Amino acid sequence: ISTVLSADQVNDPDILSINGASAALMISSVPFQGPVGAVRIGYIDGQIVVNPLESDHDKNELDMVVAGTDDAIMMVEGEAREVPEQLLVDAIAKAHDEIRRIVAAQRRLQERAGKTKREPKVAPKNEDVVEAIRAQVGDRLDGALFNADKEARQNATSALRRETIQHFVEQAQAAGEDVAAATKTYTNAFDALVKSTVRKAILERGDRPDGRQPSEIRPIWSETGYLPRAHGSAIFTRGQTQVVTVATLGSTKEDQLLDGLGLETSKRYMHHYNFPPFSVGEVRRMRGPSRRDIGHGALAERALLPVLPEETEFPYVLRVVSEVMSSNGSSSMASVCGSTMALMDAGVPISAPVAGVAMGLVTNDEGNYRILTDIQGVEDALGDMDFKVAGTEEGI
């Protein structure tokens, strides 16, 4: 648990919470594949700055948090004012240099104050079970997994999973084995086979589950002025992901007061994101927004901030709400695209249209990899990266 006990309103404490959590795990007896370090990176007066001060926020063209280990980047999150791609790469590299220093400090701390690590109990992989399942399903798994329709793919894979597990559990029961243990073993093995099959097809052949090539984007359809009574609206569809975004204008007195640990401020642009259960074919109650909903809303909000007009030029408060109608990956990036069109439909003079896309990655132990453009849900779940990027024609 990270608790802010003191805030100087000069240095943002969120970076400390990441480093502190990693340090606590390092000196504990908990098995941990860290340490992890984190820094905030800025770009001020033509220079990449590590952990810029809050007072420099207005002239900072890049506000990005980067976290990672000494040999890999784990997380990138932030906003920028149309910065070039190479600057973003240089900033991440600079952050990684600092992360290595933080990681080294945590290792020294562990040597001096760390407890003996407990050995985790990891169930060994049973390749014989996986091979037995592979022989049982044959080429039917490819037929189930590789389908452009998400629902058809899920239904076919689930049916094959049930049939296969039942076959082997009946054999285990006849042999007098523990049925519960056998069910768990064969379920895990089937899921492992699904993951390896999808990843191998992408890596070796460039074949994605919905038949696209690695750099291919799903079909896009959109329309503005979709709702007759709203100030501005748009519907944006990419593949099986569809978002309706509504823009509403208000007076300057309706801005939102931000009472956080930093300096007291307010904002005049708000983006909210709703992810109802029907969008993924689920039945659950409608409650308040989840952490994911809040995060996706903030992500899309940050993407549009740099192109909004100044208050002196356009004296209105802006609220944009994205309603996810159907989701098969990248609904937050669909919200970015829909927000751009809804704002323009409402007559907001943004400086440039903004679009977003989710990028993926699949790797193997030999160092081979494939970069995927516009990932869908299954590629997010079974892949190695979900990197959402938004920008204009000019920059990130």
C-alpha cells in the first residue's frame, strides 16, 4: 500500500509510489521478478528532462511516465503536444537509462536489508498432456480459432474445449484418477495450446486470427451528426468495435475543479467513457465506472487536449462522452476517433484531427517478433503488448 504522507506540490508523488512498491517487494520474502523503476520524462525548451517539476507543466511538450526493469520497458503512459516519433523513442531510451540506476539502487538495498526469498511452487508444464490434446483436436483448433467473427470464434473454441476436456476427464475417471485435478490439468493444457497456436501462426506465417496481415487495419465506417438533438455526435466503427460519442458545450462556469495533491486547478475539457456489459455480450449490473473505464476516458481525454482551442478563442466548457456499443479490442482508440468527429460536429475549432490505434507485439525466446497494427481482443490477451498510440498527421 502506497500512502502519500507529504506532498510538496513541486514533485509528483506517483513516481515514488512505483519505485517504493518495487523496493518493498525486493526486501520482502515475496518471490518477485523485479526490481522495477519508474521516471517521468518531459521535453522543455528543446531538452529531454527527467522528472520535470510541476511548475514547468505549461511549457512541457511531453509528460510521460515510463516504468521498466533493467533490460525491458514495462509501461509507457502520458501525453504529448504533437511530438515527432524519434523524440518519443529518444525520451523512452533516456528514461530507461534512469530506470537502470533506480533498479541498481534497489538491488543494493536488497543486499543490505532483504529477507530470504521464498521459493514459489510452480506446477511443471506437462508436455505429454499438451501433445495428447493436440493429437485429439487435430486441425479442428485452427478452424475454431481463425475466424473474423469474435462470437463465432469464441463459441467454436469453447465447444471444442468442452468436448476435449470431457474426453480426457472420462478417461481419467475410468482409471480411478482425481476428476477435479484432471479437469484442471487438461483445461490449463488446452488453454496453453490455444495460446501457442495463435502466437506461432502470427510469428511464423503472419496469420492473425481474423485473417488480416500484421499491418492491416480492420474496415472502418463512421458518420457524424448521428444524434439529432446533441450539440455534436459521431459513430465510429472499426471491425467489430463500435463507439458512439456525444459532445456537449457549456458555459465557462461549468468547468471541473480538481482538488488533488498538486496545485488546485480546474479543467474545461472532460471525456468520459462507458463500457456497458452488452458491448461484449455479458450480463451484469450497471454500476459506477470501473477503474478501466476511468482510465480509458482519461486516455482519450489526453489525446484531444493538445488540439483544443484556447478558452480566449472558444469560451466554452466541453464534455465528451463515448458510449461503447460493441467491443472487440481498441475501444479507447475508437473513442479518440469518435471524439474528434463529435467535437468537429459541434463546431469546436480543433487545430487538427486526432486518430488512435492499438499496437501489439508477439515475440519468442529466439528474439523473433511481429508488430501488429489495430489489435483485437484475442491478440491483446495472448500477445506481449497493448500499446495505444494517438496523434495527428504531424506527431504523437
